[in-house]
Amino acid sequence: MHGRVKVRTTEEEKARKEKERQEKLKVFEHAMQKIQQKRKDAEYDKDLLDLTGKVLSSNPDIYTLWNIRREILKIFKKNNETEELPQQYDAELHLTEYCLKTNPKSYGAWHQREWVLTTRNDPDWQKELSLCNMYLKLDERNFHTWDYRRFVVSKCNPSLKDEFDFTTDKLYDNFSNYSAWHYRSKILVALYPDLEGGRPIEDIHHKQELKIVQSAAFTDPDDTSAWFYQRWLLGAVKTTTKVVVYVVTPVKITIAFNKYVEHKYVGSKIRIFCNNNLVKGEWFSCTKNQFDVLWILKHDTVITENDVIKMEYDMEDGNIQTILSVKLNTNTYVGKNEISFERKYSKPVVEELTTQLLACRQLLAMEPDNKWTLLTTTVFLHCIDAKQNHKEVIKNLHTLKTIDKLRAGYYDDLLTKWSIEDQLSMDYVNDSDCFKIMFKDKITSLPHLQYYSYCETVDLSNQNLTSNILPSLIILQHCKKLSLENNKLKTLSNLPNLNLEVINLKGNTELAQEVELFKKKCNYTVIY
Amino acid sequence: MDDDLPTDFQVIVVGTGMVESIVAAACSRIGKNVLHLDSSDHYGGLWASYNFDGLQKFIKEVNENPKRQVQVYNLAEKWYIEKELPQEENKEGEEKAEDAKPEPPKKLWSQTNFASEYRKFNIDMTPKLLFSRGPLVELLISSNIARYAEFRCVTRVLTWLNDRLMPVPCSRADVFATEAVGIVEKRQLMKMLTSIVGYNEEEMQNEFKDWNEKSFKEYLTHKGLTPNLIHYVLFAIAGGTNNMPCLEGVKECKKFLMSLGRYGNTPFLWPMYGSGELPQCFCRLCAVFGGVYCLNRPIDKVETKTIDEGKTVVTIESKSKTLNCDHLVIGINECPKDLISPEPAEGCDISKAVFITNGTIMKSEKEPLTLLRFPPITDDDNAVTVLEVGPATGSCPKGLFVVYFITNKVKDAESDLLPIAEKIFDMSGGDQSAESEKPKCLWSLFYNVKDTSAPVDSMNDSVHVCSGPDAGLDFDRAVEQAEQIFKKICPGEEFLPRAPDPEEIVFEDDVTHGPEFQREHEEEAEGDAPK
């Protein structure tokens, strides 16, 4: 009978596919060989453009071929074949578009497109924006497209409001989208800055964003993208650089900041006066980093027992702050600033946070073991009033450690950080030159250590510190007595050089062998 | 022409309803020799879609010749618009258009307009949705029959809550976006939905071991859901009533939720040009694999004969021709009473209505495709399923919507459904151009259908009776029954294995290949881009 169907068996089909594959491979290898040859012979012509184009249209990820194409186009331009250039560029865009259909995540193709548009002198940015729209419709999470969109937007400056609304649309389709949240955060601060209050985001929008993110978080608490955005929003407060503490000794002056600052900042904003004479010298960072929280001034000024020493600081608001020092001992002077770790939210935002805290508590009553609800509650408590809520925050972190064991280390670090912030406010009103952990929880890290840079006695005994923290001890520039008794040190190899008188390393059992050698090496007392 | 028709087949299928068509396709697909007949001049039987003219013929037939359509009764058609538009009004409309207004005025409809645009209507007798991960979608994909059909996603699920239409937040994106539920409710709702999806068999047994006798509503209440959330889950997602058994509610919810996120924002697909397209897709596959089709071919008599070796032959008299087959598959509405054994129990009949309106029941940015689940008004009432389809589905001309109502019969179609229609439509007739909150109903049709969906046994092992459409939302029961019938006819054979695409088919004429194609010059080949 005529034209009766007979379906190919799978074996036949497999053999046919394999044959096809072999054929393709042959053609591919041949084309690649030819391309290499032509390049070797410096034959940068249309033929080579055709060849690379054909291979790329099915294998858009071969970077080399994109590079060759750019070489060719540059040569065309150099040879003044300008009449055909726009067409060549159009063809190039066409090719990348074709390639992106095959692989929308091809780095090479996206990059080539960017290159063409920045190279030609008649780019059509609106068309590029529509291309982004199309690709984000097909895959709203393709970060290549978001990346490219930011590039296009930076060139054609469309309405920021439109871009903002675009992220809203995409998030309403699927809020599990880091790229969209990120882009939103970038536009938010550009579109709605709080000009009057000097805060990053206008109140009404800050509130609105907190609402949206809460809705996402309550819809699917296991999706971390919304939480990241929430944390970013909570961190979007006005922060100013401040001097924390400075110490003047006959040998050196140290100055600690609440944020990382660079050399020229210190040099231009800080002046130290001894008996009204400016102390001169060169600032350097103890870690040799470009940015640092602690800066050191080597000086030749003679410091005696009865000097009047003060510091002047050009603050960000244009005022000059003067901090006087007090004598710590014979010829060491310490000047402390008022410190605060409070996040300075505006009143409406605090109100919103308080409302959201209430919702969290309600939810917590229903599912007390939900880690995300408890963590958010805790973060809110800390953000709203860290001092007032400290006890509850600590209690919650302990609960979190038991219900979310996988992240126990993270909660330990939070415990450490927030407890130290709490203790610091007390330590700064006392006149002691000793740093000793005053709370029950064992610390795992050393946050804000520059705040204790003035201390001569640092007692870090009975904690959970590991050898990883040792390099950061370089901050303790004035420390003489250091105790690391009963910690979890395994090696001393990264302990920085400090002018110590005594170090206590008892109870770090794994150090036994190393300590003997260490004792011989150092010029201070080692207790083990 | 009759002489062309062979007389001996392995399988004869009578009736082109959903079940019959699937069985026909399945038999033909594995190489059975199939004849497929229908007594009327179109496909689908009670599952058919009609254009407006076809529908008028159908209505006329039911009214004038009730014996031809015994399943349909209480049929009432009503117009809410004039036969003709008054001339002046027409002109006025045109003048308005010439005004510099950017929006053209709303088109005014008359009965004559309907008649002249009759081809643009596709009105379903049995409108049904497909669950995106339901058995029919899986079957359409696995059998490769999906290529004969096109679908649109249902864009929203609505319910009737606090005396108004409300969108139901059913997907993650909906729950995130909605402002209708509070923040704590969002968490509660998502928690309930994800736990229902997430339960495995064992957890299910555990969680629900004490809920066998209780209702789904009691369970939801027990879980602390607010009345609003219970409404969404019970009536809109599970499609239930106050006394829906707990386990059934969980099952329905799970089915709904499992189908989310595959094609669109809701779990449902609607076939372009109506549900009546689907039986035809199966018929097409049957024909591609050699099935023979004859419409307008009523059968007069069916006899079964046992010949030697205990083998049975079924003989059919049709238009004075005798046709023989090993198996007869016959739709319940084409089936002579004496073949059915025993007479099926009277089920609860179905009340249906179709409305044609001049706008959607709830405005939206793009043309909506809506499933509205209307909860029972009183405890004695049934829930009503409402489907609203627009021009984009090929169901009606631009500017109109077709709305289907389906429920289990309590009194009669009109008494059961009119009160609900009045809540969402303006049934007063009158000026169509007047701005109103509710869309105007332009035309309505109420009717009852006998419920013939219960499985029916036949007198003879060689005769297989297919049920009629049920009142349910989907085609799942039809698919299940078709597979059962197929398994009886062809034990051990695969049910609708994947049909090949054209490029996978070799024609027997092509079997002798010419010599292998040789490349003459390497140079020529390099032009071929590897693919």
C-alpha cells in the first residue's frame, strides 16, 4: 500500500542521531580549522566573518570567535570602510540576538552586543530596552538580562519611575528574584532619596518597601531573596563617620573610627594638639590596608606627665569636634567620644517596624518554632531599641540556635556582636583601661575591637575564640597584658607582633607543642 | 458511496463524545481497524461546540423533536435585545465615533448582529477545563495529540464573598500581591496550601486519621484559619460545600495546587474554540492511523452473535447495510436500551445555563478568562461553577463574553441558576450603551441535562457503553473510563503511545534509499553551520 506510516524504531533513531552528530562534528572541526588558519594568515575579511558567524550561531559560547569578529570589525573601521559599517554592526546585533535565542545566558553574546552598541556611533537604546523587556518576559530571573538592562539604562536614562514600576511588575510575577530586588534597591535610592532628613530613602517609600517585603516574607518565608532586601532596607539608615577613641603615648598616637576610612581622610580631617602645638607625623594603617578603622601616627613630640592634649575632627556636617583627653597613667592620654550603635530611623519608619513586630509576634504565637519569624522578630527588636530589648534579643538568639542548628555559628556571631555593643556603651562611661567580657555567652569573634584599642589589659579568657581571630589583635596597639586562656586556639602562627608584657595561653590544649618554640622567640612572658 | 464502506471491522465506535473518541483513537493507534460513526452531522454529541446557527438548530430540534435529544429538557432561550437596532441609534453611534473621542463607543448588539456573526461563536454544551497536571493534559502530551489542539490559560479564579466578586489568591504570586488578606493570614494560607501539597501518603494518613467522618470545613476551622481563608480554600480552591468530607477536600485542593505554575498563574487550561474541540483531536489521530469516519450515520439495530469457539460478533444495521465487528463501543445516548444492563440508577441531573454578555463580570487589564466558583447560597443549594470566556478563546465576536453556569439540579435550571445570574449580570435588558457596573446580559439559555455520567454495564462483553458528560470541572472521569474500555478491548496493549511527528515517519516507498550522499568538495561543506 501507498504511504503507510512506519515509525522508526528507537535503535534506528539512535543510530541516525549518532550519525548526524558525527556529521556535525566533522563540519565543526573543519570550520574551526579554517578559522584558525585564516587568522594565522591575517586574512581578516568578510569570509572569516561568515565562518565565525556560522559556528557561533550554534555554539554562541566560543569566546575566541567573538574576539576574532571584533578584530575584524575594528580593522574594517580602520580601513575606513565606513559606508558599510552600520550594516555590519546591524548584522552583528542580529547575530547576537540569534545566538541569545539559542542560549539566553551566553556571556559572550551579551558582551558582544554591549561592545557593538558602545562602539558604533548610532546606537538605538530604546530598541535595546525592548529587547531586555522581551528576554525578561521569557525568563524574569535571567541575571544576564538584568545586568544588560542596567547597562542600557545607564546609557539612555529612561524614566526611573518606569524602571521602578518595571521591577514591581516582575516581582509580582515572581518575587523570588534577587536581580529584581537588587535593581529595585538601586533605583529606590536614586528615585526617592530623603533630601530633607539626609536619609537614603524617603519615609513614605521606606515604609512602603518594608510593607512589600513583609508580604513576600510572610507568603514564603523560605525564600531568601525577600529577606535580603529586608535586611538591606533595615540597614538603609544615615550613617556618619565618627572618631571613637584616640590614645597618645610618647611613642605613637592611635585613632579609631567607627567606619573604615582611608589615609587622606585621616590626614585631612584629624589634628592632634599637645599644649596647643600641632603634633606632626605620618599616619599609617596597622594592617597596611588602604582603608582601615585604626590609624597610627608616629611622632617626635615629647609627651610628659602634665600635658594638655586634645583632638580636632572636621565632622561631615562641617562642624569641628574637639575631644579632650584624660591621663590614663604617667604619660598615656586617652580621649573617648560618645558612642552609639543605635540605628537612626525616622519616626514613621519606627512606627512601621513596630507594627510589623506586632504581626511577627502574632505569628510567633501560632508557630513558635518558625525560624524565620523568630529571626525577623529578633532583628526588629534589635533595630527598634537595642538597649531596651537586649534581654529578649539574647533569649531569642539562644532559641534560634536550638531550632536552626545548621546556622548556630551565625547566631553565635550575632550574640557576640550585639552583646559587645551592649557592653561597650557601659565600658565607655567607665574609666577602666581593661577589656573583659562581662556577659555569659562565649564570644566567637571580635567585632568592634578598635573601640578597645586603648586598653592595656585585655582579658579574653574562657571564650570560644579560634586562631582565625589572631590577626585582628593587631588593633590592640596599647595592650600589655593579654589573656587568651581557655579558648580554642590551634596555632599561634598568625599572632601579630604586639608590645606585650605578658600573654596567657593556658587551656588551649592544642598549642602544647608550639608554645615551647613560641616562648623562646618572644621577649615577653608567656604563661602556659 | 455506501458501497465504498467496508463491512468488517475489529472495532466499531458509535458516537463521537469524549470517551468514544479517546477509545477510537487508542484502538486505531495500536493498529486496530476502526470504524467511527455518529448519527448527527457534527462531532461531539453532548460534548459538542456549536456556532450560533448550529446552536439555534439544536434548540429547535430539542423543542420540536424531543425524542432526538432525550437527554436535554427544560430548555429556555431568551433574548434581552431587539431583533433589529433602530436606524437612528445606529447613526448616533457613528456620529459619536466621528467625535474626537479616542475610545470607540461600545458596540450595540441586535439579534440580527448575532445571526450575521454566527460563525464567530463557539458555544459549548459541555464546557470543561483541564487541570494543567491532570490526566488529560498528561495524555495529550504523552500521546502527542496536543499538537492538534491549542489552549489558553485561565487567567483568574474568582469567588463570591461578602456579596461581591473577589479574586482568589491561589498561587504564591497571588498571595504575595493580594491586599484582600492580612499579613498573618498570608502566612496561614501559604502554610495550609504548602502542607497539603507536601504531605506524602504516610503523613497524610497520620494527619487525617481522625478526620474520616468530619468535614473539610471543620478541619480548616480546627487549623485556625480565618473565615475569609476558609472561604477561599473550601469554596474556591477545593470547589466544595459546607459539608464536603475532609479527605475529599484535601484531595481536591491537592489536585488544584499541583497544577499551579505549569502554564500560567492558575491551574487551568481552556481549549481554544471550546471544549468540543477535544473529542475531534482524538478523532483526527484515529483517522491518521487509518480509522474510517462516517457522520450522519444513525444505526438501526445492534445484534450480537456467538459463533464457534465462543467468539462473539456484533452486527449493526445502518442505512440498510450490515456492519460486523469484534467490539462495539457505543455512547450512552446512541445506545439501544436493550443493550444496557441493568438500567442505570437515576442520578442527580445537571442544571446548565449559557449567557452572552457585553462585558466581563469583573474588569481587568487584559481580556480575562475566568473560573468563578460560586458557593452555595443556602445549605440546601449546590455550589455553582461559572466559566467566562471571551473573544480571545474563539468563543464569540469582539465585545462579547460567553458565560457558562453548571450545577447539580435542585429544581430546574432556571430556578437553580437565575438568582445567581442576577447577582453578576444586569438582566434588565434596556440601553446597552449605558455605563453599568455589571455587564448586560444579551441572551440566555437555560436547560437541564440528564446525568448519564455513571458507568454503565452492557449485556454483552463485546459491547462497551460510554458514559455521558458529568457535572465536574474537568475531563478526568472521561479519560479514566476510556482507558478502562480500551484495556478490555485490547488487554495488555499500551494506551495511546506517543504518535510520531511527521519527520519521524518513514514512508514505505522511501525504504529503498539512493546511494549515500557524498560530498564532492570539502569546500562546499564548510558552509554548513553545525546545528
